[in-house]
Amino acid sequence: MTIIKRSLVALSILLPTSAIFAQRLPPEKPGALISGKVLTPSGKPVALARVRAVRTSPTRWTSPATRSKSDGTFQISGLDVGDYSVCAEAPERFSLVDPCIWLGEPGQKFTTLIAKQQVTGIVVSLLDGRLVQVEVKDPQGLLSEKQVKTLPNVKQVAKGVHIAVEGPNNSVHRELKAKHPTPDGVLYESLLPVNQARVLHVKGYGLTLSNESQIAVTNNHHTVPLTLSKSTQTVRYIYLVSPTVGAK
């Protein structure tokens, strides 16, 4: 009997402590959920695509990436309330472009989430893409220099080149990134959507920019019309950089 009483006393002591501990636990997060499929332009599922939910309001936030399954399905959970777009990036072996990256807002799938809501049936259709490459020949290693040149507008710009593609209605400029070193320069490239790219812009800063025929480009800014169709393979351009005559 004494043992039972002692047990009851011990239990009465523990109960308030447990109740206090439970009150200190953070409240459960009311997560919403988005699920759907990633498809090619012809409607086939895309496996192992990197899918993200991008909250556009009330504040901008991007969810960690999740991979689509073999049937193209994906699910993103634990989302706060807000307006979201759903973006997907296909594995590199596919020539497919994320519509969020290229088309911006018109290419995104928007949905509004409230607490604990589940939105299903989201379809992310990727765009057919083709590779655009620009090789910048730099036999003197000028692009590797860390010198800075002051332009007339007092803007500080390092010696180098800026390469971008202009999209429909002048609304999109997608930069080509330096991807691979070459024996005498740098190769810039990007996967761009078919029938969307319009103009290639190549601009030199603090250096003289020449075309493949080694003819200096006027004002160091060259524009080239781009036509990317399904029959297009890789599109490649070559430029040359050299020291600007008379520059100090």
C-alpha cells in the first residue's frame, strides 16, 4: 500500500511538469501542399526534374527542390499561405527549358494557398530548347585580368564581355554563363527555347571586341538575330577580344 501511495505522489509531481513542457512546444505549422506533373511539350512525363514552389507574395521565398517521379508527378508540402508559381528544371540530358526562367510571369503556373490547403493537378509544361554557344577567343589572357576601367558614366566595370539573349517583345534578357575554358579563351552557353529567342547581344567592356573575321565591332556592341527552330542543332558564334588601342 505504501508503494502505491508513493507511486501516486510521484505521478502527481510529474504531471504538472509534463503539462508545462507540452505548453512550451512550438505550435504545429499549418502547411499547405501543391502536387502535380512535369511534362514535355508533347505531354510526356519528365522524371527527376527539379521542382520548386516560388512564393511571389506576401514575401518572396523559394522552397527546397524536390524531384519528380518516373511518371512526372511531384509533391511539395509544408507551404505557408501566399501566392505561388511552380517551376521545374529538367535534367541536363533533356533539351528542355523551365518556362519560369525564360518567359517570366506569363510562363508560370500561379496558385493561391490558404492554411492547410491541398492544390492538386498542377501541370508544368517545359519548353523545347536548343543550345546557343558563344566562344570568346582571348589569346592574351585579358579576361583573366582583375583591372577595372572607369567609363564616362563613372560606372566601374571590369574588363570583360557581357553576353545575353533578348526574348519576345524585348521583355526577357537571359545571360549566357561562362561554362568551359577553351585553349585560348572561354565558352559561354545557354539552353534557350525554340521560337522564343530573338536577338543575341555581345558587348565588350574595356577591351576591343572583334567578330570571327577579326573585324572590330562598332561601339564594342554586336547584335545578331537569332532563329531557333526544332530543326536547329547547336548555334555557335565566335568573337575575339584584344587590348583597346590607346587605353592606359
